[in-house]
Amino acid sequence: MSAAELSGLELIHAIINGHIPPPSIAQGIPMGIRSAEHGKVVFEASADERHLNPMGGVHGGFAATVLDSATGSAVHSALEAGTGFATVDLNVKMVRPVPQRRTLLAEGNLLHLSRTIAISEASLKDESGKLYAHATATCKILRD
């Protein structure tokens, strides 16, 4: 069965189970999907020296990329086979500096899904629950 024949949730589970390789973005931003269900996905990620800005802190693009993956995957988990999406708007709020070499969890949740649009949110926290960043996203649903 090809990826196009899988629902969004089936595709995400195939990645989690190693039946389909993770997307190439996971090579530059070390992240992986920890769990997924309809409308909810949890990623884990860890910044390292590759993600630093000129001042030596973790670049804000790290959090934005992880949160974009979590919000988008939350939407994707609710889509039927043959249906895609594209992020139209990603609004990220940085709460505190992202640490290096610490496992962070990004939980994405679907808030609304219609035939043409979806809205989702995600938070980036450490394993004790400390919030580092939050995002909301609007996605256009791409149907055949």
C-alpha cells in the first residue's frame, strides 16, 4: 500500500512503527513522533549546537519548526486517504529560551476541521511541564 492510500493517522502510525521513513526535516531538527491519535499528536525533540543563533542561544526557528510539525500532524491525523493540507498561518509565541540537549515534547491538538480549513494548536514543554513556546495554526485542506 502506498502512502497516498493511507489515512493521515495510518501514515503517522507507519512512521512511528518504522514502516515508512520519517520526513527529511527530522534530520536537521532532531524530532520524532512519540504518539498519535485522531486529532492529537505528540512529538519529542532536542536542540543541539546545530540550532544556535549568533548569540549562542537556540534559534527561534527550532521551536517554530517543531510546533509547525505538531500542529500540522494534528490536522493530518484527522484526514482521510488522498487528502493533504498546507499551513497557511503559523503564530508562535516564545515563552522562554529553548534549552540545548533536553528532551522537549510538542503536543499538537486539532481544534476545528471543515471541508476546506483546519485550526490546531501546539505547546512545546519539557518533561516536567514547563512551557517554552506555544503555537496556533490555520491549514488549508487539499482535497482531490
